[in-house]
Amino acid sequence: MSASIPEIFSTFQEYLDSEQDIREDIRASVKDIEQTAREILTVLQSIHQDGGIKEIPASCSRARKLFEVAGTQFAKLASIIPVDHYYKYHDHWRFVIQRLAFLAALTVYLESGQLASREDVAAMMCVKIRREDGFHLDLEDYLMGVLQLSSELSRFAVNSVTSGDYSRPLQISRFMAELSAGFRLLNLKNDNLRKRFDALKYDVKKVEEVVYDLTIRGLKPDTSPGMPAAAAGDSAAEEKA
């Protein structure tokens, strides 16, 4: 005998109640991660302040400790998500995981001048990179994080000049040109990625203008063979002093 209509809809209500409980737990976990992301951002924003360039190693160290906190929070979030339901709830944490991908990429760049790989970024957040392994860093989220990095570096290039570091804009310019060339190799079908890539083009142009301004003012460091760019920047700063 088939179930009655009230019985059928009763099971629907049970499902809806369970779904609501999961979403509320997800929102609570994501809120904690967002708070940690704000703390990391605050730490790394110090690079734009007076004397902040000298504090880069300490700032990156503090940021990495906070990433460990974020990793614990992601583990808690992952425990809430039912198996194979990652993309069902993805919109809840899409923004914060992109923000953390950006912050991880910024940390690695400040430490090494290199682009953080997807594996590097995922490791900093203590998440996977393969969908079949569970809670992971989606490729598009990683790419959005890297694209956000360009805006921060264009700002950093300007503030570096203000701080008397004339070599850093050249380094940033080279890095962003390579980054732009890399994205040009991709066939971006995601509208958000395409729009953000358009913004990268303007960020590259902004940094190129900073380098041009240094050149016409005679402040561009001597990067001739045998003289590292960083050393040239220190020399230029000493001459200005």
C-alpha cells in the first residue's frame, strides 16, 4: 500500500530540516574562517605602511601561523559536508577560499618573489587539490585568488617607491608580465575569471607606469650584470638619502 500524502510530505520536511541544519553549521564554520582571513589580511597589509617592507619576514611568519588556524577550521568545515556534496554547498565558502588563496599567494610572493602553485596554496590551507579526495581547492578559486594578487602588487609597487625601494617595482613588473602571459594561455570561459583577467591588464599597465616614471626621473636602479636588482635598489636609496 502506497504512503499517504501527509506521510510523503512528512519525509520531505525531515529532509528540509536536515538540510537547514547542515547549512547553519556550514555558515557558522565559514564565519570563523572569514575572521581568520581578516586577521591574515590585517597582518599582510602592514607591507604598505612606513617601515613595513623591513617587517616582511615577520609579517609572513605571523600570516603562516594564522593559516594553521585556518587549516583547523577548514578541517571542521570539511567534516560537516556530506560525501560528494562539495559543490552543492560551494557558494557558502567560495568567497573566503578565494580570499585565502590570494593571501597565500601574497605570502609566498613576499617570501620568495615566486608564484605559489595550487599545491602550495592548498597545503597552506590544509585542504586537498583533487576533487575525489574530498574538500579541496577548486582550480577556479585558485585562479581567482591569483588574479586578486595582481591588484595588491600594483598597490605595493607604488608604495615601495614612496618607501624609497626603487628595485621592487621592477621585480613586480616582471612578475606580473609573466603572470599575464600565463593567463593568456588559458581559454577562460568563466565570466568572473575573464572580467578579473581584464583587471589584471590594467594592473600590469599601472606598474609599468611606475617603472616608466622611475626611469624618466633617473631613479631606476642599475640592473647591469653583476649587480642584483635588490642591491641596486639599496644603492639608489642610499644615494637619495
